[in-house]
Amino acid sequence: MRKIIVDCDIGNGIAGANVDDGLALALALASPEIEVKAVTTVSGNVLNFKACLVARHFLQESGYDVPVYCGSFRALKEPTQKWRERLDHGVEKQGLKYLWQDTEENFSLADTGMDSNAVEKMAQIINDNPHEITIIAIGPLTNVAALFNQYPEAVNKIQEIVLMGGCFNVKNYLKDTNFGLDPEAAAVVLESSVPCTMAPFDTTSTTLMKQEDLEEIGNIKNSLCQYLYKTTKPWLAYSKKTRGIDGCWVHDVLTVAYLIDESLFCFKDHFVNIELEGAFRGKTYIADIGFLKNADEIQPKSSRKVKIMTAVDNQRLLSLMKQRLNF
């Protein structure tokens, strides 16, 4: 059994917020091969305090007893104002907030205490379960970088980090949100020696969950599926309207599916660097010596390669989700 910590910026029930974290968490909870030791939250898709409240509400509504710990509220260095304007208020500017009119949860700081203790708790769980904990990192990597910086003795006890982030060659995209919101944190993780598997935007954006797929999930009569259906339906409609695709991407689900069935994916191992300066800040690139033509000066910044998901079988991925959720 894989013991995991899910480090996320979950946004189910928040207008304009992606629900892929919630779908990934649901797959983990519903899979007997996986034990979710804790959920930790970070500012990204939504502000951290909202992510923490959403995670607690998600688990309560779905009937799971998993501890939730609040993590970092801001990136290591990246200014957040422009990001937050787009992520928190974009849906209003697009005139699409009405899609959530029947489902939006009203979370406020007054709902719960907000001790920022996620990094401490992550270290404790890793130290108590040496070489047994996999971190599923599906938000900005601020918490994970803080763990590496503050608790170096725990780093070598991590079994693996499986992350959703990075963007190598996607039309009209320079960087993805997870790495873009905290490039320095991504650099800490990418430059570490901890075994790392990456689900980059290049691969996650080839997935597609359609309305008929969601209806199948909604027809499963358990509390987890009912909650997923209610909170995913407006996001799927939003995605179709804003991206012009017949459904929505399920980015973060790949990280959990990888732990269950690696045969769903193709992989390549590469050194990966991230740019921290200038107009290309936040962009990832392959840093194998000689990989980029006429760029002999590029050197890898890590001693180990990253296992990169280069392709996924979308139909088998969706089938796995539906199978596990139908318990």
C-alpha cells in the first residue's frame, strides 16, 4: 500500500476554481492500494484558507476521516497580485459566476482556525514512516520547498514526489499555474535528489472528461460521487465556455492514477531545469547535456533525472476513475 500526503490547492465549490485536485483526492480515497495520511493545502488555484476549508468540507461531505493541515499562504518570492486577480476574480469579469449559483459554498476565515502547521505535520508523518511516504504535490510547491528547507533530515526519508506541474511545449502557454505561482519552490524540488515523477501540462492537457463521463459518476449512489458531481458540474460548463473544448482537463488525477497503474502512461527520464529570471520566468526545459541544439552551456541543476509522463491513455484513465469511485 502506498502511503501518501496530498499537498493541494483544492477548490471544489468555489466559483471559477478548478476541481482537478478534488478528482485526484477522490481517486486516492477510493483506491485500496492507497492510504491518505493527510491533506495539506497551499495558495494556488484558490487562496490557502479557502483550500483548507474546501478540503475539510470535501472530506466531511464524503464521509472520510483524514486530517487537513493549512500550509503556506504566499510564494517564496513570486508577487501574487496579478495571479490572484486572475484566479480569484476572473470568473466575475467573464460574467460566468452564475454557473455556480446553485452550488457555490460560502467559506470564510471565521469558519475554522487557521494555524499554518502543514510543513511541520508533513515532516512528522515522513519521520514516523521513513521511506514509505509519497508526496502527491498538485498545487504550487511552496509547502514542499519549505519542508525541504526547514526539515532537511526528512528529505531523504521521502519515497517519491509525484507532482503536476511544468510546461515544455504547449501552444500559447509559457508556463503552467503551479510552477508559475512559485518558480523558486519548483526549483527547490526539481534540483533535489528526491525521486520525482512529473505530470506536465503537455500531457495533462491531452485528457478530457466529458459531460457524459460526469453523468456516469453522478449516477453512482455514494456520498463521494454525489459531492463530486455537484461541485464538478459548473466547472465543466465553465471549461467548455472558456476553453472551447467538449469537457474539461483532469490534470491532477494523473498523479494518483500513476500510483495505481503505471501502464496508463508513457515516460521519459530527463534532467529538468526551471527559469527564474526575465520574461521566461517559470518555464521548464529539458536540461540534458546536448539535448538542446546550440546550447552547450546548459547544465542540469540536479543530480537525478525526473520521470516525465509523456502520454496518457485518456479512456483507460477515465475508466479507472469510474471503476474506483463505484464502490
